[in-house]
Amino acid sequence: MKLTAHEIRSMLKNKEISVEEIVRSYLNRIDKFDTILGAYLYVEKEGALKRAKNLDKKIKHGEKMGRLFGIPISIKDNISVKGMQNSCASKMLQGYISPYDASVIKRIEAEDGIIIGKANMDEFAMGSSNEKSAFKLARNPWDLSRVPGGSSGGSAVSVSASESVMSLGTDTGGSVRQPACLCGVVGLKPTYGRVSRYGAVAFASTLDQIGLMSSDIEDCACLTQCIAGPDKNDFTTVDMKVPDYSRSLTKDIKGMKIGIPKEYFEDGLDDRIRKSIEEAVDVLKQNGAEVKECSIPLVKYSMAVYYVIASAEVSSNLARFDGIRYGYRSKSFKDYRDLYFKSRSEALGMEVKRRIMLGTYMLSKGYYDEYYEKALKVRNLIKNQFEEVMKKFDALIAPTSPTTAFKIGEKKKNALSMYLSDVYVLPANVSGMPAISVPCGMVDGLPVGFQIMTNYYREDTIFNIAYSFEQSTNWHKMSPQISEV
Amino acid sequence: MEYELVIGLEVHVELSTKTKMYCGCSTEFGGEPNSHVCPICLALPGALPRINKKVIEYTIKSGIALNCSINKKSRMDRKNYFYPDCPKNYQITQHRFPLCRDGYIEVENSEGEKKKIGIERIHMEEDAAKLIHTKAGTLINYNRAGVPLIEVVSKPDIRTTGEATCYLQKLKNILRSIGVSNCKMEQGSLRCDGNISIRPKGSKKFGVKVEIKNVNSFKALEKAFEYEYLRQVKAVESGEKIIQETRRWNECKNKTEVMRAKEQARDYRYFPEGDLTAINISNEWIEDIRKTIPELPYDKVERFIKEYNVSKHDAEVLILNMGAADFFEETAKLSRNPKAAFNWIMGDISRLMNEKSVSLSKLKFKPEDLVSLIKFIDSGMISNNIGTEIIEEMFVSGGKPEEIIEKRNFLQNSSEDEILQIIKKVMKDNPKPLEDYKNGKKRAIKFMIGLVMKKTKGKANPKIVNDLVNREFNKN
């Protein structure tokens, strides 16, 4: 029953189905499968049905239908939705209800989208397997013994298992693209500054970007269209008109120059994944793209740069979780210092603490220049190198993940091997350029995806290349068979 | 040994923008606790700051008025520290690239010599929440959290407490005059910390500095710095080492007390604020802001001394109230009698404004009206005392002086013949003063003048009365 937003839209237009029926069918699937899948931390049943009924009335009265009319959308539990919890999958924010909407939520609701719940994730978006959620495990719908990836694991599971049509996640170091890849759905990280971050709980301010997941490119382009564009509440959004993405889906990529950066295809990449991506590249060639190898030597420093910048920024961004105004507060404390110390010690998870401590150290007097300042310099060099390469190419192709979904518990003990699963997705956050992960094959019954990266603000090119590929293959139509529990 | 005092001041000034620095909440002082708050100034999860352009404008304006150069490229930084008055547990401030640098304020030392006190930097930042400690626990009022501030940091150029007060007074008057702050120390919109050290007179090397906080009035500033100077001298004389520390002025005990030692000095882990983009300032913007700056108070003082020949003291009294200075200037120019203009404005008019709680902008008469009153007096047509009566009526009803004079028949009698007739009559009716005078009681002549003035209800020209009575008394 996997349905895309554009399919649902035409069914609604043809009066084949009502919004209420749509919402009920997704809620039913959540009822049926989510105990085992763990995609949701909160389901907005009544609110979603009430909204569905209102939208049905709109149809009846012949009112204009917004772009996301009646589409059930899941939202990662670190993006504020007024009246819903915003736990960040942390004990620290358990029970915290957001009194305001993120800017992207306002835009989704203005287009008549329906928020059906808050998706599971790694605590405060730190993790690549969703195993760091303080509340529950999320499972890969393709193999329940495996992780869905992370940190936006719940979002990917919900789209993959048709517990939602689309989802919003956050991508600070691949947290949208990596789980999308492991769960066989489309995942986009727009250009830094293209989509407002206002209302998304900050992890690393200069790397964070709200991203989105869907079953196909048309849906992805449509949702991006709705949420992109300048926002006065986020000073880092760029004051630039958003092109009409539906017009960029031409499938015509003749003469387009595509680069294959060789650094992405060295040791560590699973050979079967390499083969899938080579096949994907062949499809693009057949569709008329000119493909050439290229090199971005500095890309190998992305991970080091990423962990310095992300940890430093998170140590400051998470300081507000202090047990004073909201969230978890320790039962007993001597004074305000003790209140901070105990509340944070008791409520934050290991991975979160690890990064806060790392970041605090790296910003300290005497270390700032050696770490943060230096990382910013290397970051600029990496950016420059990407910009240079982008002068010669319209897009770059790369793997999304070095492996398919790994076993639950497999990398839990080894932080470094977990970090390495993000090696191909980090550079787009470091450079700020947009990148998408698109399904392109199966290995041992598990989905494989590849990335398309372009120059800043060229999401239109990404969509067109991805669309050209997708329309020549059937990978986007795959859906997992989930055994009922 | 003689010791020299070395002072640097760090002054925090709340800017009088309508809204807070990073959100749209009101900056109004007071208000129901926690009523001027939103997700941004409460640091709710996911909220981001957005910068108030007016704050940048006011900071640049302050920089220009304080002779600073403006950095065209600037940015915000984070200062990380955990304290319950700081909702984000970091303050968004400016560390590496403050908006303004290298300015000065000119002060005068006790010998009246002019001296420039350097300003190291002016940067913008947000204020913290207010903590209220009660027996039941600490309460937090976030209304003040996020109110914009500028911090004006002086160079260690100040050598006496007198220079320190002069610097602070001038800073306050300049910032008030350009409309960026009301600078009310009692409401905390102007707060001053001092860095103090001593060194043997003539030495070029700076001593170990001690930071003094909680100096909340000009009086406290003088007392605290005086106390700290003596404390440090005493310590050095008795062979102690001064330690770098932060001390607090205790108003009740009249002394400074240790707040925290240097070992406890915090590491604020400054780094660039990633939620706000770099601040780029165009020359056009700076020039536009420059055009909005009125004549600065101390330039006005110099000019008043030169153009209107008023004393320095009178000129300074006038500029404390910029409205009065303007009123004065117009009156002085038109009447060509600056002294009279000053006396009327700072005398009877000020007195009436205080008594009736009326501000200058609400006065019922204009400088032109005061000018015509002064001209009536200067031409001898009315006396000063009558002038006071007229100004009181102008104040209440707003009539023109000439109308009031006419209506109340105030015109002064200057006819010598008429006055002489009146004198002769009064002398006839009261022969005693003349007798007394001839018997040597010289003061009796004054008594007679008084009787004559009374008879004319004050309208006789006092000079003529004086001359004629003298002539009559000394006739034979």
C-alpha cells in the first residue's frame, strides 16, 4: 500500500478517498506495527483526525487545496510543534510540551499538511543508529534485527514502513541521509541557510539543517518547496527566491557534467555497494550525463573538522538544559550548582555527555586556537576545494553509507566505528552544500543508496538528476514486508 | 612614598530601544514579573536569536559621540557561563570584534587642565534576568533578560577619583543627549565597575589591578575608589602583596570585600555565535547615523561660554537639561541678554516647573515671550519684581507679557515730575524719617524709599525714586 503524496493528492482530487480515511489508515498501521518498529515517540491521533475532518470540509466547500493537503507527516522529536512533546529522545526533555511552532511547521500547516506524530531519534540527534534514544529502540523495517540508522531513525522508519508519507528530520552530520539510505527512502539535506532552523533544537548551529524524507523525488521536491525560503526568525537563512522545483523535474540531463570524487570510493566501502553505485552512474550516463572522475583531497579531513566543530557548538547549545525553567530537575540538591550538576548528570545520556565534555575542553582557554579556530580554517579550505570542483561539474556522485544497515548492538560499544558510518555524509555539512540520498539497489535484502551533491542552492539540479535516475529504475517502488506482531 | 592611583572603568549602559536585543519583547522597566518574555528570551528548546538593528544603530551612534572608530566588520560571540540569571547559560556578546574602538572622553582635573581618557572599546550585549532572593528560595524575573546593553571600556588613563566621576558624568550626559539611554543609575540602566591599582609616583609599570563591583551611585564610586586606594597603599606599605581579585563595594559597611579571587576567575570559552551572521556596516549607514547626532553637550558648553559669555558653571547647569539649553539659546540670541535669559530659566521658571511638576516641553509660553519680558525690564518699563509676577501668570495662563502688563496696569512710572510730586506728598505725611536722617540715622533714607515704592505699588522706576529721595533729603 505504499503511497506517495502526489498519488494521495490525485485520489483526494478524484474523491476516491477522504482525508479522514487516509489519516485513519496511517494511524492503523502505526497501531499495528509501531510497537515493534519504534518509529514514534508520540502519536497525535485525535489532533490529526480533527484536522482531517476539517480538511474534508474544505474539499466539500470546494476550497483551495494546499500543496500538502491531507498528507500525514511525521516530525522528528527535536522540531517544535505547538502543543506536542519535544523530547529530543532525552530524559532531559521528557514531558516537555512546546508552546510554539517551528517555522517549518507553520509552513507545512499553511499548506494543509497533517502532523501525525513525533519521530524517534538518537538523543539530541547524536548517533547514527537510533540506539541512543533514551526511550526506545527503532528497528529497520527491512530486517528487524538491524538498526534504521540515525539520528533521524524514526523518521526513516516511518516513511519506509508507510507509517507516514513524508517526514522532517535534522541533518547535522548526515542524520537525514544516512537513515534514509539504510531504510530505502529518499533523504535530502538542503543547502545550509535554505530552510529555517527556527524551532529545531540546536545541536551544532553552523552545521544543523532541517532535512526531509519521502518515498520519491516528486514528493521530496514538493515538501522542499513548502518549507524552503528566508525566515526572519532564522538569521542564517539566505534571502533568496526559491525556484519552482516542479519545473526542474524534466528528466533531461543530457550534457550535464557529473563528477565522481575518487576519495569517496577508497578502502572501507563495501564492494557490493560500490557496484550498485557504479550501476546507478551507468544509468545517468545512459540518460546523457557526462561522467568524469575528480578529486577533493581535503575531504578526508571532514570527519576531524566535523567532530571538533560539532562538539564545541553542542557544549554551548545544550547548556540551556539546566533543570531551571523546564525539563528534568534532580529531586534533591544543595544549591544552584548542585542543581545543574545533578540534573544534567542524571538526565543526559553517555554520548551526549561525551560530546559536551569534548567540546568544553576544545573551547577552553589555550585550546580554542588549537582546535575550534583551526577546525574553522580547515573547514574553509574544504569549502574552497568543493567550490573549485563545482566550477567544473554540475553535480557529484558519492556513496551515502559505507555499509548497509548493521545489526542492533553491533557498534554500540565502539564510538569510533559508529562515527565512521557517517564518513560520506559529513562533508556536505562541513561545506554547507546540499546533498540527497536516493535508493539505488539492494544487497542481501537491505537497501543501498547513493548521494548527489551540487553547488549551494542548486537543489533544483539535485532533483532533476535524481528524478532522471528514479524514473529509469524501480528502486523507489520497493517496500519492506513487515511481519505483523 | 607617594602612590599614584590608576583606574579603568567598565560601564554598562542599557539602551532605550523599544524591544529586546534578540526578540520582539518589550524592554520597559518594571511590569508584571515574567510578562515581557517569549521562547527566545526564555531560551526554550529550538529558539534562535535575531538581532535588533536598532541596537547596532545605537551602538554606532554612541561610538561616534565618544570619538570611536567603527569596525565595519563585526560579529557576535558567545560567553559561556552557568548562572541562573542567564537563560541560555551563555551570553551573546562581542569578544574579538567589538563594534567600536579607540575613542575618548575629555575630562578636567582639579587644576582645570584638560585630559583625554581613552576608550578601549564599546561592544553590544544582552542583559541578564533579575534574581530575587527570598527566604523561600530564589525567584527569577526574565523581563530584563535580553534587554540590550553596551559596555564602554576605558583605558587605564584615570588617575584620581575626581577624574573618574568626571568621566562617568560626561559619559552619562553624552549618551543621554544622543537619546540612546536614559542612564538612570538608580534603575540600573547605567552600571559601573572599576579596575584599580596603585604604583609609586613616577613609575611607568602598572600595579596589580583589583576589580571593584557594585558601585551604584556617584557617591559610592567616590567612596569605593577612595577606600580601595587607601587599602592598597596600606597593604603595600606593610609589605603585603596586592592580589588580583574581584571585590564588591559594601554600601552599609563602607568598605570593599572580596567577591572572588583570581584562581576562581572563570574561563568563558568564547567562540563565534553561529546563529547570527557576521555584521557588515556600510559607510553610508555610519554617515546616516552621524547625521542624527545633535550638538554634543560639552561642545555646547564651550560654545555657550564663547558666544553668550556665560560662566562654565552656568553652561554646564544648562546642558544637564538639553531642553533648557535650547530654550536658553533662543532666548539669549533674541534678547541679546544671555545673563537675564539664564537667570529667568534657571531661576523662576525652573522653580515654577518644579513646584507644578511641569516639563519644559509643556510650557505655555515660548522663548519669544520670555524675550519680550526681558526687553520690558531692560528698557526700565517694569521692575524685576513685577517681572516675576508676570512670569507666574504666563506660566499659569500662557498670556503674552505685553497683555499681562496692560491688563494689570504694571507699566512702570518713569516720569521724574510725577514721582517727585509723590515723594513730596509722602514726606509731608511722614516727616519723621527726614528728622531721623538729619540726626545721623542714615538708614532712614531707605525707609523713605520703601514708603514711596509702596505708595506707587512698585511701579515707580526704583532708580529714579532712589535718586530723587536722596536729592530731597540732602537739600539743606
